[in-house]
Amino acid sequence: MKKINVGILIFDEVEVLDFAGPFEVFSRTRLLKGAESRRSNDSAPFTPFTVSIDKEPVTATGGLKIISDYTIKDCPKIDILIVPGGLGTRTLLNNESLLSWIKSTSDQATTTSSVCTGSLLLAKAGLLEGKRATTHWGAIEALKSISKDIQVLNNRRIVNDEIITSAGVSSGIDMAFMLVENLYGEQVASDTAKYIEFHRSKENV
């Protein structure tokens, strides 16, 4: 079985659940039902990994320290790109090397998505022009200010307009489950949600 590479960007002051929530979903997905299948990677369709700007440890919100699997210079090909949010996105909005990496990676990926204010980075990279998008409720105006050509929706939890954007923090988990369901069906997504004991929300999707 060919594995799908899920690359999740992390950076200083990234919101923990923004990246850890989707990572949990993709890392625990199995094509075979039940707890026993989670004891090995035999039926795991995804290979999730974290990517950072450099090799320095990342300090997430709350002081959590993370060492990424790869950097933007040495990571494998990414099939699904996830750009999370957090206060750290604000300092990266003018980081041209990172924005260029996001754009080039997105061009080669099958799916590009964001959680929370990760949408601001997608917007600055030019990926949301002419598209519908959402973000954390506290960053709606910030997203609008980046480009007038983005149709910003403030009443949707997940917006799929070629690029997938999700609202604040926990919505990234539902976004990840949506991707699992789109690729492998409702049964696989529901079984994974049952395993991690997560109640999926399909409202405002």
C-alpha cells in the first residue's frame, strides 16, 4: 500500500491542538477496524510528519518544546500539506523563504489545508486569491486585510474551495476527519473517531 505523506508545518508559538489534533487523526487512522489494528502500521494509509523552518527546537503555545521530523530544506514530498495557526503566524507573514516553500509545496501537493490562523500564511503565499476561506473568529479581519480577492466566511467551520481552510483550533480535527472520509470513506473515518473517542461535528461544514 502506497502511503500518503502528510506534512504538518510547525513553528514557534504554533497552537498545540492546531498541529497535534490533525497529527493524531492521521497517525491513528487504519483501514482495518478495531483497537488491534492500531498495534501496527500495516493498515495505516498515512505517514504524518512535522516540518519546521530549521533544526532548532520549536516552542509551541504554553511552552511545549517540539523537535520536528524535517526542515523545509530536507523534507520528503508532501501529499497533504497542513499549515496550522497560533500567534507565531504573525511573525512569519513576511518570511519570504517560508511563504515560497508553502507555495511550491502546495503546487506539488494533492491537498493543501490550514487550521486557525494558518490561513493567513496561505493568503500571504497567494493561495487563497479568488477563493472562499475561513479562519479563527478573532482573525477574520486580519484575513480580509491581506487581500480583497478572498471571500472570507465567518460562519463556517470548514471551507473547501480547492484549498481547505478550517476555523479555530479544534476545527482542525474535524477537517482532518473530513479528509480521511473523502479518501477512505465514512466507515474508516468513524472507526478512527471511535478509537480516539472523538465526537465529530459536521455542522457548518
